[in-house]
Amino acid sequence: MTVYRKIFLLLAMLLHGMYATSAVVPVLPYPQQVSIGPEKVDFPAQLRLHGIGTDALMNARLDAHWKLFAATAKAGAGQPTTVNLVLLGKDKGADALVRQYAAAGITTIGQEGYILVMNEQYRFIAANTETGLFYGLQTLKQLTRAGWQTALTIVDWPAYSRRVIFDDISRGPISTVAYIKEQIARMAELKINYLSFYIEHVVQPLSHPDFAPENGKLTIAQIKELSAYAATYHMQLIGSFQSFGHFEKILSLPQYRSMGETSSLISPLSPKARQFLSDVIGELCDAFSAPWFNVNCDETFGLGKGYSKAYVDSVGVAKYYADHLQFLYDVVKKHGKKIMMWGDIALQHEEVLDLLPKDVIYLSWEYGDQQNYDAWTQPFAKRKLEFMVCSGILNSYRMFPDMVMAKANIDGFYRQGKRDGATGAFATIWDDGGTYLFSADWYGVYVSAEKSWNLDTANTASFDQRYETCAYESSNGNYVKALFTLMQLRALPLTYNLNDQLWQQKILPDSGKKLILNNASATEALQIVNQAEGYITAANPHSHAADISALQFAIRQYKLMITTRLIIADVVKKYSASTHMLREQAVTVVTACADTLHALNERYKAAAQWFQQAWLQENQPYWLNVVMQPYEKKSNALAALEQQLRQAVVQGKLPPVNRTRLNIMVTDRTYFKNWMLCGPLPVKEYGVIPGFLYAPSKEEDVPPSPGDFIHYQDKIYRWQKFPSMDGGIVDLDENYHYKGGAAITYAYCQIKTDSAATVKAFLDAANNAVLYCNGIACKSTGSGTAREVQLPLKKGVNHLLIKLVNNRQAPWNFTFRLQDNIAVTNHKHKYQLNAKSTKYEVD
């Protein structure tokens, strides 16, 4: 080699290094190794794919995928050209050429990796398998779509061999077959290789066709169709069926009620239940394509407290649970598959891990942003058991998924999982609450795709830019700006944690009732929403416009909710003032209020129409009637109030505020809206309060968790979550519709504080209500139903319990708040006082 040649190569290498560090390739997930050259190279959409070492069928399959892309892509840069698809190990000459570019990388790409070379001299994708060639084409597709025009070499392989999206289709939205196919195609471009679903009751097996909703289900034939379709995209579908807890939907049907251990647990000891599970799981195992089957068995609330309590007490919860899993293990194994199960119960009772077969695959889930994830990895890792880490993209009881939490959770959990030996990464998408569009979830899906393929944190800074390029063919950044501006609502009291109670709350009291309206932080929230709306309006997507529409709707829904509250507060003020005005002036004011309510109602009708159409673009009709109820209730309430005001104007007499649906207390005080309730427990006579604290039995006489049971007078009573829809008025009459005579209900919440303090609390309830703090009855002062209570709080978590007796002469309700100078935030029934740092909770 001449001196000049050596100098030229040295300069080329230096230039290559400069280019390699100065640009980010528009690819997601980001490749493991990227080298960018100095020369310009065309990336046309029209390609001739030439196979080396491939067979005709493989060539046809890969060519069909590219042509599907090219048919809808922009022309791309340059004239049609040839790209070679090299199946390694079939042609020595081709292997030698690949080795020149990939060097040692050729041994690291495995079964799914690939090598992509595009320069003036060579254009090829090389891989060990058809899957690797397919993934190389996905990268080339993204480069072409983005208008990339520079030579490069990519050597790429996945961090995790199992990259899974797990979609909840049982809590409301159940996708159409057509939309699932769209999901498969879009996820495959992100190199996701497994898709699974959370299934409780929305499948229709041939053996038991009667439990699936008629207007929302997947048949066995449809599952097989989807499995075959996924295979063309190098994806497999992982079967799933909830096989222990969360069984209330099927058990609510008369023909299956006898299979229940409780109202929500199927009985492991029931022959009928075992046959049912064997039949259904068997059919689903045969229909889903992946080699595993997920029996779920998570969150078995009330385990050991049902009909088999005596038996469970004799053998222990761990063995009872493990025996049922062993039965399910045998069913799944009979159909040639390996069992998967959620890991939460095994982590609560670690002896389960030692009782089950060693080839069980545990799905360890945690959806929060934790400092470390040892608690969710080490129990499996130290026993050398196979486990996968399961992150969360949480819609659960939110107005929009918390993408700040999801991004941090995915990054931290996947990295630790890889270090601790996890064999796969799940991104779970939960729809508790049931009012969600999958189009709002895609940012989280892309984050999971990125991190399950490439764990290098150096790529984090470029993610949002690459996301907009790959998802929307846009570079203005406005979707991401709008998204994370909206996420600022997490911190405000009114919109804390993006909780959907803001949407579920009544905007007007029911006739004859009262409502509390607290608009603290509403103005600040509206400023955030307006800023987010400005960004999303300026987004300019060239693909996947439904994502932008979903975020835009969420922003405008927030705007509608916040402005509604401000408008209602203003109408209350104006109407109250009008009752003291001269008639002509009052007529003008009240008519204007009615006009305002009419215009507001039109906004709700328009929002309802948009959401219904968007729902049916993705989902089957099932659950849509439930989703639409808040729109209908709000619209009807506004229409009724408008009519009431116009009628008053016509009649020439304004009724007092407390006789209208404007009987609203507008306040900046924070009333506790979320409780856990247990009752009504019948007592011998009115005013009698049972002597026990939480439950009659010593075993159950402890602070409750959601789903816990107590046994009282030979009946089972369940602690249930209760959110007040009236701004903090807990209306037990409305909740229970109890007609059984004298009774008592227990209301429970937790109060966490960073330091011990005695604070003032204000309880408005029946005279004989009793409030306990950490098991000790609190003294109160005051007359009538309104009392001031000194609440002795210790540092940490405090347990608050109120015993509430009904009264034949008075409404059965209560309100509770603390002194005005205490800042209160909450996640469900767990309240935090004067928090020094914000800890956002998962569901």
C-alpha cells in the first residue's frame, strides 16, 4: 500500500469518526452500532431486493413487505436501485464482504440482529435469519421515510430476545380485528416480536360460548387469524386467560356463579371450575401462536377468606395458591406450552416459588419510578428462576397515560432486569376505568420498543426527535411538547396524578342534593392546558394522525372540564346575586346564565360525538354505552338547569339557590373525597355501635386493603373503594340504597405525614359517629352534626376510621376535612399532608 493510500485511508477514518459523532440516525429503536460515512447516498423507496443465500419464498415474503411500504411512501431520494439480502453462512464471498464491514459484530447479531451497509459501492442487509433480514428492512424503511442521504453501516441486535406489548382488552376497550392488525404492523416496524392481551371474559371458546359479550369478543377463529397474520410480521401472539382472581364478570352470570370461591375468585376446589378452566385454556393454548401461555393469577383479593376458608387455614395460603397453579401448569403443559404467571402473589408468599415447577416463567410487574427494582428481580434471580420484567403504560383511572412515569419505569426496570437475568421485557397497558383509546398509548409503546432493544442511555437525548420522525414524519417537536406540557397537570391539586375523578365528578348536584366545588389551581391548570393546546394545534403529522387527535382530544377534554367548573362557579355567583335584584335586571342575568349553560352543553355534545367516532375506529361497540354515560349525565344536567332557569324567568319568580341545581358550595377547602367503605352492617337498634374496631375476628381486625373481607353475623362484607362524586360529600344513602333498618358503615382512609403533629379535623356527620385515629377514639367539640376533632398524627402512615350510624330522620352522609393551612394531596384513599416531595402513585 502506498504512502498516499495510507494517508487517504487515515483521513477517511478521521472524517468517518467526525460524521459518526455529529449525527443521529432517524431510527427507532436506535441501533447498537452506527458508523456514518461522509459520502452522499440515495435511499429510494423503489428497490430491487436481491437475495444471496435466500430461497424464493423468503425473497417473496421480504419483497412483499417492502412493496407494501413503497406503495404508500414518498418517492424517496434517487433512482430505483438494488439492495442485496444476504443470509449469512450460505455464500463465502458474501460472508467475507460482510465481515469487512461488521468485523466482530458478525458474531454478536444472533438470530434477530442484522448488518446494514449503504454506501456508494455496496448496498446490502445481512443476517443469520429471515427475521434479521426483516428487521434490517424496517431500519431501511425508517431511513428512507426520513429522507436520509448519507452512507452508513449499522450492526444491530436486541438487548432482549422477547419484547412484548401486553394490551388490556377486558376493562372496557376491546380492539377490532382490523385494528389489532394495524397494531401488529406498526409494532413490527419497532422490532417488537410479541403481542399479548389481558383477557378475562372477552373470548368465545367453542366449549363455553356463552360468557363473552355479544358486542365485544374475540372468537377462536379470529385469534387463529390474528396469529397467522402476526407470523407474517415475525411476531407471535402470547395467549392469556385470567385463571384465579378478577373473575367477577364470568361469575356474575347465573350459569357460572357456583364456580366462585368469592364473588371475584374462581374456586380451585370446584370440579366444575377446574373443568371450565381446562376447556377454555386448552382452546386458547391451541389458538395463540407463542410457545407460552399466561394464566395471570394476580391480585387474588380475598384469597383464603371465601367458602374454602377452613381448608385454606389448614394448609396455608401459599400451598393453596401453589396447588391451583400446579393444576394450571399441567393444563398448559398438556397443550405443549410453558406457563407464564404474574409474580405478585409469589413475591408476597415467597414459599410459592419453592413449591412450583422450576420452569414456570414469572412476570414480575412494577409500574412506578423506583430507585431500584431489587424487590421485583432478586427473589427470582437468586433462585435461578426464569422471569421477565413488566413495566407499565398506565391509563388506569387517569385522563391520559402518565408518560413521565412510564418512561422512567421502562428505562429503570428494563436495565435492572437485564443485569439480573430477566429473559424478556413486557410493556403492559392497563385500561382500568375503561374510557381509553390506544392511540394515546403509542409514545409509551415506542419507549418500550427502544429500551427492550437497546438499553444504552446515551440514546435517550435523541429519543423524542426520533419518535416524531419515525411516528409522524415530522420534525417540529410539537407532539412531544404538547404531551409533556400536559404532564405538568400531574402536580396540581385539581388534576393531581392525572386522576379521572375530575371527569367522573358531577358538575351539578342532583335535584334536592348539594355539591362542593373546589376550583383551587383551576386557573393554573387552564394555563397549562392552553399552552399544550397551542403545541398540539401546530403539530403537522404526515402519518398516524389518530395519535395527534387523541392527545388533542385529551387536552380539550381537560379544557372543557376546567372551564366548566369556572363557569358553574360564576353562574352560582350570578344567580345568587340575581335573587336580590330588580326583576328586569334579574331576568337579564339569569337569561345570560341559561345561554351560557346552553353553549357549554353544546361543547359536551360535540366532545361526545368525536369520542364515539374515535372509539369505533379502534374498538368494538362493547362498553361504549358505559363510556358515554358521563357525557350524557353532564349534558342532561346542564339541559335540566338551563330549563329550570328559563322557566323561572318565564314565571317571574326565582327560587332560592338551595331549591335549584345550583345548590353548590364553592370553596377552596379540600374535602376528603376518597374512602374505603365497608357496610352496611345491621345492628339491633339505631345508635348502637359495635365494639370491634375493623372486624369482629382478631385475624381481620386490622387496617384494610382494597378487596379485603370481614365476616360479620355469618355474612361476608367487602371493603370497597368509594370516590365521592359530589366534591367530598359521602352520600351513604345514595351508595347503598339501604332499606334494612338500623345499620352502621365504616369509612377508612390513610393519612401520611412527614412529622408528628396534632391537627384540627372537621367532621360533619350524625351525632353518634365516632372517629378513630390509629385505633384510638378522638374527642370532638361542637354541636349538631358539625364537630371539630383534634387528630393526633404520628410520623408516617396514620389509619383513620369513622363509624357512621344511620338515622331514620336524617340523611346518611358525611364530610371530612382538615384545617385550612394544610396542603393535602391524595391517591385514592391514601392522603399526604404537606408533602416535601411529590411521589406519584401507580394503580
